[in-house]
Amino acid sequence: MGEKRGEKDRGVLLLDGLIGGMPVFVKELVAGGVAGGFAKTAVAPLERIKILFQTRRAEFHSLGLVGSFSKIAKTEGVLGFYRGNGASVARIVPYAALHYMAYEEYRRWIILGFPGIGRGPVLDLIAGSFAGGTAVLFTYPLDLVRTRLAYQVVESSKLSVKGHVPTELVYKGIRDCFSKIYKEAGMRGLYRGVGLLGQTFTYPLDVVRRQMQVQRLMTPSSNATRGTLETLAMIFRTQGWKQLFSGLSINYLKVVPSVAIGFTVYDVMKAFLQVPSRDQTVVGVATDGLNNPPSCIPPSSSLSQTQQ
């Protein structure tokens, strides 16, 4: 009994030592990644339906939300609700990790570089904008892959819409999807629609982005690709203006639990990893700066101290 307790105590001490030795930015990366993975998986079924609505899968559009859930359950089972979620989590973990960490780092740098800016929504807006842009540049190809995987549907002859021709699955998984997209269009293909990602606060452009991502799957016989304005005009002309808001209600349903779960898990992970509060970190960095005048510190050392 005593030996087991001793081993447990040694394990706790080892874990505490490991956590204590981690730089603050690494802790924020870990906390953000775990939070993003949990939040994305929790709302994955709603995200799958939303993507199918946005990309004009006629058999789902006509069924509505409840009918679409029923169809997927019958044709693909429970795992069908998570089709493409592997790519989604593979994207959201580094995305959320970079987003949370970059936000904290940009916030600290802005406070130290521009002391007069104060704490408030302006600071959060600037730091959040830079953090979002940083995260997008590194993780967008995975968003493209998850959309194409989620677009694919396992057909059933009994449940498919009359006149709809069942199609084979084009992509067998994440690696296969990456490989085929790269062979088709190179690096440019992996970033198709990323001019739009920074503007997804306007929902219609998110619909345009999704349709651009699955364009080759929607019209496999055509080699031509449409740009942003061409895709927007095509949707308005052939599908109607309502299509630009397709899936918006699902977005409302998923955004609250997604954000709530994300921030809750992030705070729990920060507490577990012993991450100091934002103000404590800023004060600590400022104190280090006073004790070590800039003239005596090379730029690389200064950045290292900021991160720690």
C-alpha cells in the first residue's frame, strides 16, 4: 500500500515538474488545442448537415434538419455524422492552439509596445484579428479537406431522391484527399476560398467558400473553376438568394455550445497547466524588462522572455 502511494506521489511530482518547466506559450498551445478538439467534435453532427445544406445537396435540402439527421442515421449510421470530422479535428486542434496562443501573445506584445492602448474591446479586437489571420494561414488546407470529405454521401437506392444518380466516394480519407487536390491544382488548390475565410462574419460568403471548395465534386465533367464573384453570381442566378443563407439556422444552433465548450475546456486546461492570468504574465514580462534593460539584451532573448 505504501509503495503504491509512493509511486503515485512520484508521478504527481514528475507531472508537476514537467508542467512547471513548460513555457507559458506552450501551455497555451496545449490548452487551446484540447479546447478546440472538444468543441468541434461536440457540434460535428450539426456541422455536417450545415455543409450539406450549403453545398446544395438536393436530397438533404428538401428533407430539412430533422429529415437530414434521419437519412444520415439510416444510410451511414452514427459514424456518418462525423464524416470529415477527423480532418476537422486535425485542422481545429492546431488552429485553436495557434489562435488562443497567438491571441495571448499578441495581446501581451501590444500592451508592452503600446501601453496607452488600455485594456478593453479594442485591444481584444486587434489581438484577435491578428491571431485569427495567423491561425488561418497555417491550417486552411485542412478546412478544405474536411469540407470535401463531409460533402461525400453514402447513397441508398431506397432513400435517394428520384432522378438523383448515386456517386462513388471520390476521396478515401484525409491523405488521399490532400494528394488528389494537390495533383489537380497544386498549393493554390489547397488554399481555394481563403480570401473569403477572413470575412465569414457575412454568412453568404461562407456559403460561397464552401461551394468553391467542392466545385470539382459538384461538376466533375468540367475542368473550369469559378472565382469568388462568379460563384456568387452562379448561386444567385441558379439557386436563388435564399441559398446564400442556407444552413444559417444550424449555425445559430451550434455556435453557442461550441463557444461555451471551447472556452470552458480552455479555462480548465489553463488551470490544470498552471497558466498564470493574463495580467500576471504581462506584469512579469514588464518586470523582467525593467531588470534587464533593452540595450543589454539581444532581440532573440527579448522574444524568448516575452514567451516565457
